[in-house]
Amino acid sequence: MKTFPVEAVRRLFLRRQHLDAPFERALNVETLTRFVSDAGGVQLDSINVVERAHYLTLWSRFGAYSRAELDRLVYGERLLVEYWAHAACLVAAQDLDGWGRAMADYKRAHKGWSSWLKANARVVREVEREIRSRGPLTSAAFTRPASQGKSSGWWDWKPAHHALDYLWMSGRLAVHSRRHFHKSYDIAERVLPSFAPIERSAFARWHMRKTLRALGAAAESDLPRYLTFPRLEPAARRRALTRMLKDGEAVELRVEGLSGRWFALSSDLPELETPASVRGTTLLSPFDSLLWHRGRAKALFGFDYKIEVYTPKPKRVYGYYTLPILHDGRLIGRLDPKNHRGERRLEVRSCHLDVRPDAGLAAGIAAALRSLSEFLGAERISVPDGPLREAIGS
């Protein structure tokens, strides 16, 4: 069993997350598809203090790009589709054969729906029928405006919203588009590219392969905490891993200074043995896939991160929506920004570093902030006094 230094594992993880050279690759069909497939998904989230999470995650890698062009690639070309991978995510359309199995097995794997479906079968049929006949609809189409008073229409019921979720997760509906982050649903076959779900017996291995591909090398504790959907039974995960080890597709390894069992795809051993360099500075969304498993970030980077949007203001340590700072392959601090859209101003409310700043680090953060301000359409950056302000020149 081979032993590898933490640095090798860290570098391969950054390469799989396409963070080994931020801003050096332009966003296009090829780079977008490769990143999302390698990472397994790009998380969606509604918080908009700086920018929506998926837009920000892609900026962290590709720098300023056209959001309208991304939306066209997602909701026009259908290179990516919305489904549940870690949380609600954009996943690569080329991976639909795998995720399609999760859709097909959704009811079977989530037995808690059984009693609800028996009680609300008519609602499910009517919601699907309404979308089939009327075309893409948002959840608001199934909600009675308060001004209309009481109505006996089936769409007044809260179960209609549960029906939308069920129909989406089971692959009968798909997200057609978003407007102001509100989803419109349509019949899946009118939206999704054609795909054929893999066999049920092959899914756990497919899921394990996707996880190991995204992580590069994974501790046993990482495996259920990265692609958290669907919640595979531990026994099914163990059987898949055992078969991969037996067939030589995966190997067990050790990581210097870190306990527990570690695993990697056999095809990744050359990169672990001769790790490529990582360089550059960027800022990460709190929902970035590099941070999906906080324990892994702490083990590999020594970085203990917590988003504080749900922490009462008096108890916050770093700020409401802090963005971790990645510099030359290390997570070295966090920055608390706010996008003042009306003023076209990007404000840095605080910057906390875990290392002593030097000119290179200050210049790297300043360049990342200038790229972010360009992406957001901000004409000015305001920062507290100190080396960062001097580097930006504001």
C-alpha cells in the first residue's frame, strides 16, 4: 500500500475541482462541461449578497464571463440540468444516464412518499396534466392569490407544491428555466436531452466512481459526505468499493499525517505520484464544491470554515457571507464582501488572514477582487485600510 504526502492529495483535489489555475481558462462549452462533470455538480442557492452561488462558483474558476451566455448554455443548449447531487445542483447532461437511475428509483429509495402519494394521487396527476397542457409553469401557478378569496380549486392546496417536488425528483418534470431565480417546470421529455438510465445494480459503483473522480483521493469518511444524494445504504457503498478494489479500478492508500483508510481511482495514481503545480488566487463561494465536506477542508487545508448567515449577528466572528481565499493551493483566510448593486460598488467589509500577508498575496487578492467587480458590474471597490487597499489602489 503506497503512502502519499498531504500536498499531493491536496493538489489533485484542486485539479479535479478546476482550481489549480484560476482565471487561466475561459468558460466555454468544453471547459464548463468538463468542470461540472469532474466536480459532480455546481450547487444552487438563493442567497444573493454577492451573486447567486452557481454564478459565483464558476467565476472562481473562469473569471468574469457572461451570465446570459451561461444561462443560454444551461437552459437553451441544456449542457447542464438541474437535479439533486449534493444539494440542488446543476449537473452535466452527459451524466444523465447515472442521475437518471436516481430519478427512476426516487420513489423506491424514498419510501416516505408512499402514504403521501396514496392520499394525493389526484393532485399529482392534475399538476402533471396542467403542465403538459399549458407548458412551463412556476409554483405560483398552483397558488391562489390572497386577493381572490377562498376557492375550491385543487391548485389552492399545499400538496400541489409537494407534487412539483416529487415529479421533479422522480424525473417526470424538469426545470425548464429560471426567472429571478424562480423555477419553471415542464414535462421532462420536452426539456432533458435523451438518456437511458443505467442498471440499478450498477448505480452504487457509478456513484462511487463519480465521488472518487471529484475528490482525487478520499478518506472513507469523505465518501458519503460529498455527493450526498441519494443516501446510499452503507452496505451498498461498501460493496461497490470492495468490487472496485477487487477489480483494480480503485486502490487503498495512506496519507502522511492523516489517519483512516484512503482510496483513489487507480488511474489517478500517476497524478498523486507526480503532482502538478497549483497557482493563483481566487475567492470561493460558501457553497463551492471544494467545501462541501467541511471536515475534509480542515484535514487537507487546515481550514475550519463555517458560513455565518445563520449565526446571530452578535455571535459572528468573520462576517455574514464570507468567501474563503484560495492562494497558491492554500486556503489562507476569508473576506466578507457585499455587492451594492444600486451604487455599482463592491464593498469589502472585512478581510481575515490566517497567514502573514506579503506583497504577492495582497496583489493576488486585489486582482481577484478586480475580476469579481468586473463580473458584478461594479465600478468601484471599497476596502478597509491596510495592505489590500494599497494593492487595489482605491
